[in-house]
Amino acid sequence: MRKTRWWVAAVSTSVAAAALSPVALPATAGGAGSGSVAPPIPPDPSPSTLGLVLEEYAQLPASTPNGPWTDVRIGTRHNRINHIGELPDGSGRLYVPDLNGNLYFLEDREPSVYLDVKARFPEFLAWRGLGSGFGFVAFHPEFEDNGKFYTTHTENPTAPGAQTYPGQPLRSGGVQSVVTEWTADDPSADTFSGSSRELFRYRFASQIHAIQQIDFNPTAKPGDDDYGLLYLAVGDGGYGVETDLPQQLADPSGKILRIDPAGTDAPNGRYGIPDSNPWVGEPGALGEIWAIGMRDPHRFSWDVAGKHDMFLGHIGQRAIEAVYEVDAGDDFGWPDVESRLDYQNDTQCRLDPMTAEQAAKGYDFPVASYAHETPANWSCNADSGHAISGGHVHRGHLPGLKGKYVFGDLVKGEVYYATAAHMRDDSEREAEVHELQLYDASGTRMRMSDFVGDGRVDLRFGTDSERNLYLLAKANGMIWKVSDTVRAPVEKDIEPALADDVVAAYDFEHPFAANDSYEVDQGPSRTLIRLVNGGDRMRVDDGAYPGSNNALQVHSAAESPTGTAWKAGVYESDADGVASLSRFSNADGTTVMGWFKMTGQNPTPGYNAIGLAGVLAGNSDGHGVRALLELIQVNGELKLVALGRRLDNGSSWTYAASQPWQELLPQGEWVHLAATFDFDDGSMALYRNGKAVDGFYTATNDPWKVDGTGTSATNPRGIKIGGSFPQNGTERNPCNCRMDDLVFLDDVASASEVARQYRRYLR
């Protein structure tokens, strides 16, 4: 299992975040695209000194979808568990639904199948769409006496005899969401026997954003208006990007519904419509509707021991993952707006503020949110590896966590909190979002992707009657109980004097959740690098210094498990280069630094050089560089060098270490190296473990043609790591080695700064 330390780059956040608004987020208005008002994008979650200690609680059995899945996000999971809760009967039994079909009970941490939902429905479908299958279960508050509970599942769109919601068009394709009432003969039994009946059915035209959750308000008591009423979170079915169905009161899509399972006055006669619902009696409106204007209402819960507020985690389309406080009659604005942004489907890659007309419509805005901006070199229309998973307000006894709404990003597996008292929809300020640190039972600080051993976590949350908090993941089918909290400082890995100079940084502990064969940049450029040929296998359980547990393994083809060279980097063949690395354009200097460990035969037979890491030139074919750490032949002898090129079409120049390279990079030993390139005064330097390395220049005739103008005014074609051609062209100068904490700066680090950076790693 991969273990990961906590990384917080001490940089001024990302390029995109440099102009982000503060947490105060007024409902701004302005002409779309006018540029006169900056769109109110929330800041990234800030690191918290509070950490959760996770104890392995139970692992549920492996399961598979029941059809020919093609989406690896569905078929490559250990199982598809997506919630944990406690039966409201005092038995202490916990329940866990698996989208692939089974409802499990947990007693003394041991799972058993209570009900195979899949087996009860011939048209059951669990292989199209991430939310397809047995989505959720809700137990009636009087389950102990009446044995009633409710499930939602998806079926084939052409299920024989299936009737969609009365009056709705009979859409083709997609899935049907079905809500079923079950009545157990013996509520205390650990295996279901009894009867069932269909309450609600709705056909979507696509396979996404169906009914995600159904539930009862646990704060309602007998005699309360809300007691025994069932809430349904109905997604927009993917329609919101093309239609205004989530705003149409005559259609269930993109709404939260509230129904009475014991009633009969619904259009299909199988449930009731509460008189207190906000649109009851309005001509043309469905009486079931409680709130409108949603894209993908993923998880909702109530603050049981607080003010009984209902909070919803809402998965966004383009930019925002949001938490809303839900009240009767709320309208969250989708698809007219996303959070506080004007949404236009044809220009969704551009962020614009709301128009004055939108701002005047009285939409309800998030009470907490975070941005899900895509990496700089990833399509904004592609999966960005972000999706909120709504959570719970903790009212238990974990120190420091009481009154905190704990939620997270289900894809990346990051765990966040916001203070419930600050989550007010009548406030002009959103609650600040903080990222919690995570620890295993031994006290090792980790990331959720390390707990599951996968870059895509598929994280969910649950709680029990004693307010214990649970985390669960589809990636490995594990459930963790939060056993304690701890306090620890948030350590910054970058020397403060260098922070403003960092362009890109890679610690190989942040897989890109949408595709873990890419690594997320922890610097401001937000530039993904690709782990070529080895993918996630290239992240290995190793650390260059105390607190680091992951490193990157690169190989020549001769030593590679795949028979192809393992290397990493980013490359853009277009003459414009990699735009996110634009700070290297015309830069006066560059620094390349990182940790390196030789792990195989170097150099590989047939090659006379060993590539470490560097920034490519603006006209590079994937080999030519602007600034590079490498081992090359100098006067017939392999030497550790800093090799740079000031002008794209100019000559390269080399500064070589005098000491034998085998002494500088002993086999099996982590070494910190840095190379600096001053393109303004024509000088280079090498450093090993914080100390300058004696060396010499291979030429004295000014190959760079230094004239004080910096490098060529072009963006680099990319970054190469472990060998040339990060676009996976021909193999050249491969390194059989490991690397950790590669950092690329657009200025020259001084000798004292390099020394302080090295000492910082060893604190």
C-alpha cells in the first residue's frame, strides 16, 4: 500500500487561483464576457492542522456490474459500496448498499447479505453510468414496528411494461430510476423476507444523474410535519447542459422531491403529496417538488443535534463543487447559473459572472464551495477528477471536530470540513473550506489514495446513532471508522525565499484522479505530467527523506517490466509550446532540483548518457533542452552536468562536476541535486545535498551569446524526466533510477537558498 506524506507547496497557489476572490462571495453581476467583474471563484480548500485517525472497520465483498461495462470507473472497482448508516431499531446493525446489487448488514464488523436487490428485478441495470445500480436505501423511522424500508435502483430503459412518471415524455435510451417500498415480515431478521411494491419510476434520456439518494429526516419526531416523509434527490439526467428541465416545475428532473409513502394522491396513486410542499396547488407544477435547479444532487443530510439544517453536496459541471443549505422552495439556478457563475453550454470553458438579470432572479447560493478547475493542460470538457461527496455535521465527541460539516471530493479522496455555524444561506459570506489531514492507526500521515492504493478513491461518508463518522471507498471496498483526531503543523516543503519562483513541482504523491497515469503539479502552473509506459506502477513505496513515502521509478526499456522505457513529462508539439509553463519564456534564469537514487545499471548498455530532469527548449523535438540535470560524456568521461541553452536556435553549454559521478550518485542512495542557470550573466552551478559541487565549463567562448535579454521569448515544449522524448518517441539517455520532489523554478536559486531548501527536507 502506498503511503503519502502531507505536501503543501508554499507558493501563491495556481495561476488560475491568483485572481480568485476571497471567501466573501457577493452575488456579483456584470456583462458576460465583459471582463469588468471577476467571476467569483472560491479559493482552494486551505490545509488544516486537524487530522483524522482512520481505523479499518470492515471490508465488503468484491462485486461486479451485471452487464458489459466499458467505463473503467465502473468495472475496475473492488465493489461499489456508497453509504453506511445504522438501522433505526436500536439493534446497532449497520447497513451498506452496493450499487452492484446487494444490501449488506454489518454486525460486529462482519458483513452479510440482507437483500439481493439485483435478483428481485429482471431489468436491473448496474453497468451504464457511474450511479447506476442499487443506489441507496432508507429505513422508515418506525422500521422496528412496521418493517418498511425504501430503495432506489436503475433499470433498462426498455423494461417491459414499465411506466414512467405520468405525463412525462417516453424518452429513449438512458436508464429508469425506480423507488421501491419493502415490508419485512420480521424486522429483526438478518435476511429479508417479505413483500415489495413500486412507488415511483422515472425514465431519463441518458445514463447519468439519475436518483442518487433517498432518505427520511432523522430530526423529525412523531407529529412533526416532516415525520415519515421521504426525500428523493433526482438528478437532471444530463439534460441541464442542453435544456432548462431543472427549472421546469412540470418535470421531476433536477429537483429534490418530498413524498408521503403512506399516501395515495400522487399521479400514480402509490404515494401521497404533502400539503406543505412549496408548489402544491400551483398550476402546472408537480406537488412533490421541494427544491429545484440542480444538476447532480449527490448526498444530503441533516444536522441532527444542531439546528436541524439540511445540507446538500451538489456536483458541478464546469467550475464549482458546492454545499447548499436546502429549504422548501429553494432554487439553485442550474442550468441558468452554476453557483454564482453564468452558465452557457456553448462557452462553458469560459467563466463569466452572472448577468444583472440572473442576479435579480433570487437564486439560492452555496454555503460552502471549492473550485474544480481542470489542470492547465487538460481539456475543460473532460473529466477533471473532481466531484463533491456530501457528508455530515459531526455532533459526536471527536476533539476539534464537533460542529464541523465533514465532506470531501469523492474522486480525489480529499476530506474537507466547514463549520456548520458559518454555513448560512442568508449570509454574504460562504464558510471557509479546510482540508483535513489523514492518519493511519500507526500515526503515519497519508492521503486517501494511499489508503485505497488507487488514484481514484470513490469516497463516501456515513454515520451511526452515536454520531461516529465513517469513510468508505469503492476502490478497495473498505470502510474506515474515525477513531480519533490529532493536531499537527502543516509543513511547507518549499523554502519561503524560493516560493515565488516555483513554476512546477511534482512529489509523486498526487495522482490525477481522472487518470492516475498523470501526476498533479503542486506548483502554480497546474501542469500535468504523464507517467509514460508504466502509469501508476511508476509510483513506488519509497521516500527520499523523512516524511516522504512515494517516489517515481523510471527505467530503460531493458530494465522495464513492460519492455518499454518508463519516463515522465509533458510535451506540446505545437509551436506555441506548453502555455502553462510560460514563466520560462524569456526568463533570466532557471533552477532544476530534486532527489535522485540510482536503482539499476547506469548507463544502460548502448547509451552514453543518463537523463535526469529538465525543461525543454521552445523548439524542442522532445530532446533539446533549455535547462537540464543530466550525466553526459565530457572529454570521454561520464560526468554529472548542468546543461543549458539560452536561445532556441543557439548552442548549448555545459557545466560539469569534477568529482566522479559514481561518488556523487552512489547506487541505492538518495541524493538531492540542484542545477542553476543564470542566462543573464552566463553562469551555471551544481549542488549536492545542499553544498556546491566543484566543476568546470566545457567552453569559454560564450556559447549562449549572453546579452542580458534572458531566454528566447517562447514557451517551453515541455518537461522531460528520466530520459528524452516525453511524448513517448524514441528512447534516449534512459535512467534506471528513482526521483522525488522535482521542482522547476524560473529564477536562479542562490547557494544559501539551495542549502536551506535541503535542510528543510531533513527537518
